[in-house]
Amino acid sequence: MKTKSIVNIIAITACSAASAYLQAQEKNYVSEVWTADQGKNYRNPILYADYSDPDVIRVGSDYYMTASSFNETPGLPILHSKDMINWKLVNYAIQDILPLEHFSTPKRGDGVWAPSIRFHKGEFYIYWGDPDFGIYMVKTKDPLGTWEKPVLVMEGKGLIDSCPFWDEDGNAYLIHGWAGSRAGVKSILTLNRMNPEGTKVLDKGIHIFDGHDTHPTVEGPKLYKRNGYYYIFAPAGGVATGWQLVLRSKNIYGPYEEKIVLEQGSTAINGPHQGAWVDTPSGEDWFYHFQDVDAGGRIIHLQPMKWEKDWPVMGVDYNKNGIGEPVSTYKKPDIGQYYPALTPPETDEFDGEKLGLQWQWSANENIVWSSKIPGQKFLRLFSIKVPEGEKNLWNVPNLLTQKFPAPNFAASTKVKLTPEDAKEGKTAGLLIMGLDHASLVITNKPDGYYLQLRKAEKAEKGGEEKILFETPLKSNEVYLKVNVNEPNGLCQFSYSENGKNFIKAGDIFQAKPGKWIGAKVGLYSISTAKAPRGGHADFEWFRITKK
């Protein structure tokens, strides 16, 4: 008889409120540009989008995933699946990042790092480390409903990548890593005792693994138990070049044996690590992890997994060296039932009462940034003033963006700019955001409306935004489009005044990743600091298509 892991000794059925919510959802969305479901098989990545540092659990026959969200809000995305392949974005665990005032302006790359999600005594818990403030926890009985206010479980600098663990004897623990940029040390894993409620740590902790000699940059630990062994699944070696390490011991404090169980090997899937071990009701084992693809972000893969001599074996050992390598395609998990293809949303026609869940702001949202009145079949973004002295968009909070959804896609929108009393200084348009950013915008001048292609290099370091292309427009409405292509996000912007004939605007822009995230695509509306108050831009729709 197979021994179940503690993480999977969970409810037989998902909570009724969540099930009812899912049944009431609108029509499922299926991407035009990337789907993993291939019938009897699936292809990797299962999510070609930047769901960095994923963690996944099974509760009965339902699977839930969360991921890092850093400074973007709402944060801690909640994705749901019934078959482990087709995922739907259904909620966020936090609407704002704490402390509220600190994250009212973009703190790019800070905030919510490497969360873990667990189900314990009828409640869902998510723990994450903020490298500047400590380890937080948020919980709920219904993952599709409202989550409780976050609790600071452990205050301190450099505390990251946390995971809770409740043992059979009732003792509770918290394992975490360290950010060298704040703590002055990294590559060690530390274990703390927690109170049974999981709301605070009870001691200073004990280091239980040091990776400096053989596994540098060990981080992102996930703690499990199986057949009397405590297992720590932890990535090492760096995001783009590393491997998946597994540690095991009969004592939670160690000493731990170590084994590399997944590496790139002969495949094109670099740095396969950091993720989650999940089983199916039929007893299969699987491992989720990410791959860093530069501008495309950290995309999600699924590997078959089995146990041999109480060690996990992931992927396929192509060269017979005892270490698994990632698969590109594989037979779908046996969950005993067929479910149709679906993906997280991308296109938004702006005809609902709320924005689609795919959208995030660059900081804690201010209600004055946008308007979505019931019955209003467009999105209104107000012309928010950029602080005087800012040279680019890096510190602008009211950027509304979403993840790149595929290696090849097109994003388009129609925008109408209403500057109100301002004769110049109001700008709105289509944005590719990263360490470098580019946007195709409509702006007003005393003699009329103009289309501009703008670009800023090294935005984090204050690189000045420059106008690369400009042409007058006949009216205050224009269609904007960007084609994004392999390799690594080559972006060609174009525009049209009738929605049919598109004209290229400037040269190709090379998208760059953001800080710990991939490039993002989206919309914005701003005003210069000197322009009169007022003004807005109405976006009729935002669409992701093949080309």
C-alpha cells in the first residue's frame, strides 16, 4: 500500500463554496496563441506565461496553483485545474501588498517572493517572504472567495522562500531561505518552530542545510514527508542554469542526504527547478517547475515523477546518469476523466463590470486611476500625472499590464484620447514594459493629435525616454498593435486610423525582462506634471491574437 505524503492527506472534496463559484463562472477561455492540451498528451510548457516560482497542491480532485507576484497587484494569483494541464486564473489572495504606503509606488522586484500554498484542517494557507519585511501568511476556507488579512509570521530582513509544515505529532514548522542582498548571506536553509495556528514562529531557527560547497544559491525549499522521511525539494545553481535538488532525512533537523534529481542535460529546457510535488487520486506523482526564457519570463512545466528507493525520479533519464531531464511532451496525468482545454485569460473586450483577472497594476491600486462603470463597454484610464523629474515609466504606478502569453503573439487595442482642457501633455497607449520599455501612444499638442513611438533603455537606472517615431493623426482615435516574435520578444509596433490598414511605426524593439519577471504588455494613460488636471483615455478593447 502506498504511503501518502502529509501534504496530500487532505480533504476528499473541495469546499462547496469554491465548487459553486467555479460552476458559476463565465465561459472558459482558450488562448489562440498557446495551449498545452494535445488530446491524450500534453506539451511543455503547460503555461507559457510568467507564473514564477510556482507551488501547487491537490485538494480532493481540485488542483490549486500560486506564484510570485513581486510588486504587481493584485498579488498571489490563484489558478485552478481539474486535470493538471488546463489551468484557469480564478482569484488573487491579496489585493494590496503590505505595508500599504510603501507599495503605493512601484518597488519593482520587491514584495511577494516565492510563495507556498498548503491545505491544513479545512483551510488554505499561503506563505511568502518579502525580502525587506519578513515572512507573511494569508489564509481562507474558500480559495475563490476573499482571503483574510495577511499576518506577519516572522519579521526580519532577507527572509524569503518560505514553506510551512505540520507534522503528525502536531508540531508546526517553517522552512525558508535567505536573500544575500538583504541578509548578507544566502545558500542556506533554515528551520523554525511555529505555533500550531501557523501565525508566528517560536524560535530563532536552526540552519539545516548549507549549499555553499556543492549547491550554491540553494533556495525555494518545499518540505514534505513520505515513508518516514522528511524531504526538502529545493532548487540550486541559479535561475537560468541550475538544477533540482532533493534532501532527505529521518529527522526534520537532519543531517540530510542529498541528490540532484532533475537537470537540463541534453534538452533545451534550462534551469529546471523550483516547484511542487503533487500526486493524483490514482496514485501518480508529478513535479511542477519553471524555466526562465528571458523576456518571456519564468514559464511552467510539468514532469512525470516516480519513486525509487525512497528517492524521487523526475522527467526521463536520457543519458542514464541517474539524473532526470525535462520532457517536451508526455502522456497526460491519469485523473479518470476528460476535461476540455482552457487557459488563463488574455483578451479583454472591456464589456463586463470588472477588468479581467489577467490585469495587474505596478503598485497598490488607487481607485482614481481607472473607471469601469456597469454597462460601460470600454475601459477608462485617467490621465494621471507623472511626478516631475521622472525620465521614464519605471516609477509610474498606474501601468496596467499582463504577462506575455506565448513566444509569438499580437496585442492590439483601440484608444480614444480626451485631454479635456489641456492643449498638450496627455498621453495614452500600448506598452511593452521591462528593464527597457517601449510604447506606441497617442498624445496631444496645440496643433492636434500625434502618434508617437517612445522608448527608454535602462529604465531602472533612469534612462531617458525618447521619441523614435512621430506622425500626425486625423482625430483623437487610433488603433494600436504590437507583434511579438521569437527569439526573446522581438516587437514590431504598428498603427491604423481605420482599423484595417496598419502601418509600421519605427524599428523592431527588443523586449527585455523586468526585475525578476518577464516583459509585460499592457495599457497606460498619463499626463505631464505641468499639464492641467483632467483628461482620460477610453480603450475599447484589448486583444491577444496570433498576428
